[in-house]
Amino acid sequence: MKKVIGLVFVVALIATPAMAQKVTIDYAHDYDFDSIKTFQYVDTAESNVKGNQMMADRVTNMIKKELREGGLTEVQENPDIYVTYHFTTEERTSYQTTNFGYGGYGGGWYGWGGGMGSSSTQQINYTDGTLLIDAYDSTDKKMIWRGTGTVTVKAKPEKQIKQVENILTKIGAKWDKILHGQGK
């Protein structure tokens, strides 16, 4: 019986939507990242979290903090780069099927004949959220860097904050490599 419960649990984990964060970056390979010393955060119409101003402020503050910890200085005018962010979401569905059977000849769970079995399928709806952080050259107004982090969005705000923190930590590590010449 313990084997069956364990197997059902493993199948459930495999069928559940992926919870891991996917983080990627893209950048202008010919841009001189060594010249970047200052940044200015700029709000855009997309810099909101579905009308949740508290979450939008938290995300903005976390991005600024990550940039400062990465060695940049925040300024209010004449920055080297402008930084902004926005979110996208996508509603997704996955299906989880659980099979259960017993009896039959041969003494096994799925023996020959005489046994019973059933299966049930459950529909699971979830939301994938993507945080996009963009950096623009202040002179040319051209995008020079983009970091993206995608995750299955948790329901509780405190868990969403933790998800954003984890994404920013991973994106920040990739930004540091580019900024300090290790990613070129």
C-alpha cells in the first residue's frame, strides 16, 4: 500500500505545473557596460501589478535595491541608463490523471483478469507571471538589456513578494556578470 501511495504522490508531482523559476537575460553585446555607473528608475504604464499599487511599489523598491547593491548609483537626472519593468500573465491549464487498480491473477496490482481499476483526471488552472526588467541607454533611448523571470504565481501576496525577490536575485547575478565583463 505504501508503494501505491508513493507512486500516486510522484505522479502528482510530475503532473503538477512547474513551480521553478525560469530566468533569462538578453543584452546588446556591442554596448560598453563598463561605462554604466548611474541609473534612473522610470515608471511606465505597464509598471503596475494589475492595479495593486502596494505590490508595484515593492517591486520598484526591490529593483532599485538590487541595482544599488550591484554597484550603481541612483540619480534623478542625467543617468547612464533608464530602468523600468512590467509584468505579463498567462492563464494556463494542466491535467493530472491518477490511476488506481488492484487484484487480478498473478497477485500484482495490475495482474491479469479479475481485478478492478479506476482513474480520475483533474483540471488544474494556474497563472504564469513574467517580470520583465528593461534597461535603456539614456542618450540613444535604445534598449541595452532585458532580464525576464517567469514563475507560477502564488495566491498570497507575501509568497508573491518572495517569488519576485528570488527572480531579482537571479537576474541580479546575471546583470553583475555582464556589468563586470564576465558575461561578454
